[in-house]
Amino acid sequence: MNIGDFLTRAAEHHPNQPALIWGDQVLTYSETNRRADSIARGLRRLGLERGARVGILQWNCPQLIESYFAVWKAGGCIVPLNARFVAEEVIYHLSDPRATAVIFGVEFREMMNQIRSALPSVKHLVCTGEPIEGQIGYEELVAENFGKNQSTVDVPEDDLAWLFYTSGTTGRPKGAMLTHGNLMFMAISWVADLMRLEPEDVGLHAAPLTHGAGFHTLALMLKACPQVILKPHRFEVEGFCKTVANHRVSNTWLVPTQIKMLLNYSELEKWDVSSLKWVVYGGAPMYVEDLKEALRRIGPVFVQLYGQGETPMTGTYLRAREHVTEGPQAKRLASCGHARSGMEVKILNAEDKEVQRNETGEICVRGPTVMKGYWERPEATGEALRNGWLHTGDVGYMDQYGYVYILDRTKDMIISGGSNVYPREVEEVLLQHPAISEVCVIGVPDKFWGEAVKAVVVLKKEAKVSAEEIIAFAGQHMAGYKKPKSVDFVSEIPRSAYNKVLKRELRDRYLGKRQEG
């Protein structure tokens, strides 16, 4: 089954149900389905072939969700891009998978026009606003094909549906190949484990749908739930609370930083958020003390998930009822829960043998959501999926009841505010600065962001530059969330006898003992 038919069936069963709510704009499931069908038909007429990759560069809005389902209905594979990317990053994420088309918001119209020559594989640029020369208007595609029959392309379950770009320990970001089968099981598992949705449940999108929150929309679409999309590009706590109260929102997905922002909001209690039944969180460290405060002030509605883009957010979970703050089970707040339905989780040693309970090893996952592999990265695929298990790179242990506790990450990835930051990518940019001789980028604990990016820098002889200048330089070449939030200057970076940078030793200078959930 093509997952694009989630929308088809929702429209068939609940045609007049509100589907996408964005400010004053309300689209029913029937209207949303017809618009997605129109775009799908337009893409096919432009020559989109089954399996073709289509870039999606938009802030959260109804057209973003329509674009996802239109590409799937047409038999294509979406390549969602972070709306905060700068031109260099957009070029890479479209060139690597050889995207043949891009659907982008009007905010990116000029940038896409400027970089088009650097994207030889891209044949069509589709703009959701008024297009400029060489671009196609999104609404024109809708109008030209509206009301015409568009049968969803039949695809096998192992066809690619989503290239989810993630970061590892070496090289540039890799595209995790997620199939229709992966996403199908993910959506069903979401409803089975995380939130027992019915069509009357109103969902709220408050995090970028090009990331993990995008999987939430599949679960909502599966059950034909109304989906409210916050308009601001940045999370605003008052707007969030007002939306929950006005629309009687029952479920949402948040990263820990957003929860921290809610807890820092002095007027939180004045809003009626009692309609919330499930607040799914994950994607970054969650401090136990923050979690306790959230339970006290917002209620027992939090559901933790643990997973990666390689097994889209489907590894372990801690149910709302298991978020207890007293008694023998209270220690589980520091865990990431137990295996999701239909998934297997084991702790393996360096020889890929399962260790005893309460012994430390690498957290590994197996099951129907595990990716097909990395796009055109056979060696990385073989390493990540060796012996049939997805090796997460996270170190932890499992207790006697099957609850998993994360101790550290073997990978160097930094997760700041729910967004992945790849240290080597930052280091390569900083090394372009004429004053920098050496640099090592690490993540350090941050009460607000979960982790903050720190650059440890060795300057060239007699060179002078301030931390502020280095941070500004990074911001010119990459998205703001990737640039360092602090810079330390040192005379040398610790190295082993084999001249390998000792990142763990460097981290130990800055990291205190963390208590994470």
C-alpha cells in the first residue's frame, strides 16, 4: 500500500472533517485530498517517475503536508529540507539524492533561482507563492489538475518514500532510506503505543514537520484527525498555549527544549491546557528534574520515545502512566522506556553478542521500521546494519524488566534543541577561518537546549580573533542552530599516541555528570 492513500482513505471516510487548520484557513479532508491529487497529477505530467526524489523546502504550513502526500501519491520519494539551511546546505541535500524537482515556499524563491545552476538534476522548481521566471506556481498545478481523477501509484512496500538525512561519525549527512513499509508500520505503531487516536482527537504541529514531527502527521492522517499547524516559524509559548486552549488540542509532539520553554513561562497556569492527553517528546536529552516539573505543572500526559531517523522514532517508549515520580518505579523517569510493539531492542558488546542485564553495551534495534540502508553508502549501511541489527551508536544498559537507560553516545553527534548537529561539518567550516589552526567541536550540557555546541579552538601563531567573530563566521556558512554557542581558546587539543583527537578527554573538561531521561 502506498502511504499516500492514508489521505485518500481519510477523505473517503471523513470528507467534511477539518484536516489542516492554519490560522483562519481550514481545509477539510476532501479538499486536502483533492489538492494533493492535483499536485500529484501535475508532477506526473511533468515527467516525475516512480522512485524519483523530490525536495521539500518549506516552513510548516498546509502546503508542506499536501506536498508530502502528493509526491507519495505520484510514486515519488520526498527529501525534506530544514527551512533554516543556507544555500550550501540546500545544494548538498538536493544534489546527493539527485532530486528531479523541488517544491519550496515563496520565502526561498530567490535562493532557489540563484542556486539552480548548481543543481543539474533538478528539472522543475515549484513555488508555493508567485513564481518568478523558470519556476512553476504551486497553485497553478492545483488549478490545472483540480477535480481530475488521480489514482495513487501502486508501489511495493520496499519502495523508497522518505530520504531522511541524518548524521554519523564520518563524512557528510547520509540519507536514511525509509520505505512505504517502514512508514506504514511506524504510523500504526505510533497509534498503538504513543497515543490511542480517534478522529475526534485534535493534533497540534509545533515542531518542524521536515524532521521527526513529520512522522506525527502520518499517525494523525491514518486516523483522520484534525491537524492544527502553528503559524510562527519559531516556537512561541503563549501562541502554543492559546492554540491548545482554543482548539481543545489533545495531542502534540515537542522536543525537550520546547517543554523547557513552557516551564520557563510564568503565565503557563493561566491557560486551560486540560484537553491535552498526550505530549510525545524525544530527540534530545530530557533532564529528570525538568520532567518532574512538567508532570506537576502540565499533568501526567507525557510519553517519551527513543529512536533515530534510521528507524523513524520507533525504538523504545515510556508510557504516560509510567511517568511516576514516587515509589520504586520512579527511577524509570531516567530511562527511555522499553521496546516498542513489534520491535526488538538488545544491548550488544563489541562482538555483537548480547550482554547480561544491567551490563553496558551498544543499544541496537531490529524490526519493521529499520531503514533499507543509507542512500548510495554501502559501507556505512553495512556497518550500521551488521548482523541484521541497527547499531545506534548509543551506549546504555537494560534492566531486569527490559527498560533501557542511555548513558552516552559513541557517535559525536550533538542534539541541540531537538536538531542534529554534526561536529565535523562545523569543524570544516571553522577551519576556513584564516586565524584558526585547529578546532574540535563538542556538545556540552545546556539546561535550555539539552546540549549546546562548543568550539575548542587553537589559533595560528600571533593571530587574534574574538569568540563572537568566530561564531558570526560560522553563521555565514551554515544554519544558525549549527554554529557554536561558545568558543574556548586553548594552546593545544589533546591527542592520543596515534595522533587521534581525544574528544572524550576534551568533553570531560566541560561535562558534569548528567541525569537524563
